[in-house]
Amino acid sequence: MTIAIYHARLIDGTGAVHERATLLVRGSKILAVGPSRTLTIPKGTVRINGRGLTILPGLIDCHVHLCLGGEADVVGALESEHPSLTLLKSASYAKATLDAGVTTVRDVGARDHSIFALKQAVDSGLLPGPRIIGAGRAICMIGGHARFIGQEVEGTEQVSAGSHGTDCSWCWSHQSHCLRRGPHTRHISGRSPNDDGGIVRSRRCGPPR
């Protein structure tokens, strides 16, 4: 099915604003975009009057935790619920994120590696949601920030193993099965439980070569 949104304000990828623009969409693909006065709408197209509306590219959120909700005590909520419920809630938050206009997210810490199952479900069209660049479990210091959604490590060797995906026993048990799912990101956090500041590092990773 082809849909035409016409007479809308359109903000393109450069930030330029186009008044009275028409956008043609078929499925998940944009067919054409241009001024309403010159762009021809094919016969049989579903027409939507976009007067008073604004079309803009999808937003990107570079720091999300889809496994966390808006509870007053997110740690307590996470620790008291079954991991399967956490995944179902994550799917709900993914849909809400997409409905808000965010089409790509970088999930920098999840309860477990089920974020990659959610990513696969979204990529296959099984569930609605944004593109997910996932880190899986975060890497954090012993007793440090994000330990409830992370893997606690001690020493530079364990941090390096988790960050770079080297083939050691610690990395294999906690990280390598998510590395096989293609490019993603790793999230390393260094913060004491009583410190509001800290060092947070995210990097894009891929399977070991």
C-alpha cells in the first residue's frame, strides 16, 4: 500500500524546513518527497492531509536501558521480577519509544543478553520497535554503578576481555555469544555506590577476528 502525506511541513536531514511538502511511502520505504505543487501522487494512493503537521527524520537516542521502567525504585522492581517479565516490559518500552519518534536506540546496559532476542524480534518484524544497538550486560566495577544490570569485573584483564571480546574463559561465558550477533556496543562504567560522578565509556564492537 502506498501512502501520500501532502501539504505538510517537512524537516529534512540537513535541518532545512520545507513548507507544503508531500511524502510518498510504500511499506517501510520512502518512495519520493518534494513540493506538493510538483510531486505527482499515483492513482490509488491513500492520501493523508498533513496540513498543520510536521514530518522529520527519526530521532536517535544514544543512551537507553529498555529493561528499566519509571518505577520509584527501578533496582527493586528489576530484582523482584522474573527475567521473562523484564523482557516483555522491554518490548513494551521499545514500542513506546518508536511511537515517540525515536527510530534508533543504543541500549547500553540490560539485565541479561535477552536484549539481543528483542533486537532480533524487531529486526524480523515480529515486534514493533526502534533499531537496537545493544551492549547486553554492562561491565562495571565490583559493587559499582549498574552492577544490577552488569557483570562485575576486577582488574584490567577482565575489563579488557569483556571490552574487546577476546577468547578467554570469563569473556566466553559472559560475552561471546552476543558478539556473534554482529556489531554492537559495550558499556563500561566506573562509579562507586556513593559517588554521583564516574567514568562511563561506550564503544562499538564486533566479533573477534
